[in-house]
Amino acid sequence: MSAQQVSRSVVRQTLQRSQNLTTRRVDAARFITRRSIHYVRSSAPAITPSQSRRRPILHPNHQTSGLPKINGPSSGNKRSIFIQTESTPNPDALKFLPNHPVLPENFSTPFLEYLSPRSTLAPPHPSPLAAKLLNVEGVSSVFYGTDFITVTKSSDVNWAHVKPEVFSLITEVVTSGEQIVNTVERTSAGGENAQEGGEEDTLGYNEEDDEVVGMIKELLETRIRPAIQEDGGDIEFRGFENGIVMLKLRGACRTCDSSTVTLKNGIESMLMHYIEEVQGVEQVLDQEEEISMHEFAKFEEKLRQQKGSGATASSALDTAGA
């Protein structure tokens, strides 16, 4: 066989192998196409790899037939409790923010103050929480703002002994959903043991107020009250006579040593700056506070006399020794 015939034979074999390979590929493609078309037309749903590896989910309401059903607490009954504590300019007063409304909705005034255990039980606004707080040894008064509670203690008591119990009582009431302030009908005209500030908002609009009083109330409401509430207290308007604005501080500001500075340097300066009719500001004291101030003045005078007599005696001894 010549070389030319050998090369032709090799070419034929190569072409035949190529045709056979092409035929196999076409058949395989047709087979795959038929399988794919059959798969698409199939009524069975497609399952992705992620779905095939996914575990079945057991819902909370799903119960095994052989086990008794357990009724757990519903998510609707859960309450978010976050009580924050803030210091005030008064070292004997702490401000508690329970993240919960303190006064009832649409309450007539923005604050209530309980100064004695009897006031927590008297109408028109008794408070079981205030009664518990005033039973804590060392607590002298409880003040309710719209969304905060200010607790004032005696100056001779340490907060380390009072704060944990106060915090626990407030947390217990807020968690249980108990009403902090109740409203009952007043049965008698006497209100000696009633709460302070439960009647009406003295800074509210009154048609009988003249222009000057209206401007005074507006300044107190918009510029001064927010700052005092931030310090755990509030303010009352008691009148305007002969150029003097009469005010009453509440809450942490009531027993604060810097209350006089607040009245004179803060409130008085602002009112006199904006309203030329205002000549000064005075703080109105309740009867108990007047008695306390009078007794304190007598005590200071007695100490002053004792110091004076002691100084005289010591100077006389020094003179005799010389």
C-alpha cells in the first residue's frame, strides 16, 4: 500500500470518529431535552437544595397528640420595665422615671404632692404607692409629675438605706400594672389631709386674668416650669399684687437650699426683664412651713446668743489673765 493510500485511510478513520462523537453528543442533548421537558411538565413541585435541607418548624401552638397542652404567658402581657434614676439640685431628693405614665390621663393638674401618710388615703386622689413610700423610714414626701416620681428624704438619712426599697416599691407597682393614682369623690368639705396640687393648674388660662397676669402665667408655663420639672419639682402661681409675683415651689424645689436663689436670680430676673410691671418675686409658705421657719429662726437666735456670751466670757478671762 502506498503512502498516499495510507494517509487517505487515516483521514477517513478520523472523519468517521468525529461523526460518531458528534452523533453521540446530539443524542445526549436530545435525551436531556426530553428529560427537561418531562420534568417541567411534571406536576410535582420543584425542591431547591436549601429547602431540602430545611428542618420542619414547630410553631408554639403546635402540640404533639400524646402530650398535654401547656398554656404559657402570652406576649401581650409582657411589660417593658426600665426605671431610671436622676439626681436633683436638692441632695435630699431623687427623681425616678418609670417609663410609664404616673398621673391619670387628662388629669386636671400636672403634679400631685403627698406630705403625710394621711394625705395618701384622703380623697380626691389617694395613692397606694405613695402610702408605701411614706412608710419607708426616712422618706418625708412623695411628688408625682406627669411621667416622674420625686422622693424626698430627711437630711439625717443616707440614700444607701432608702433608695433600694423605694426602687423596689416603684418597680413592683409598675410591673403589676396597678393604678398609681386613684380618683374618688370627696365626701366632706374639709381638706386638711388632702393632697397638694390636685384641684386645678394655677398656670392654666383663666378668662378673668388681666393682661399682665396672662403674660406672667405664659412665661412661667413656657420658660420656667420645664426647667423646674427637669429638677424634679413644679411651680404654682399664687397671685400678683402691687408688682409682686407670689409663687409656690413644689417637689424637690420645695425643700431645696437653693430655692431662694432660683426665685431671685432665675425667675425674678426673667419676669422683670420681659414684664415691666413686675417688681419682684416672693415665695408663699404654707402654715407648717411658716412654723418651721419661725422655729428655725428662734434656734439660730439662741445659738447666736450662746456664741456671744461665750465670746464675752472668754474675752473677760483673757483680760484677767493679762
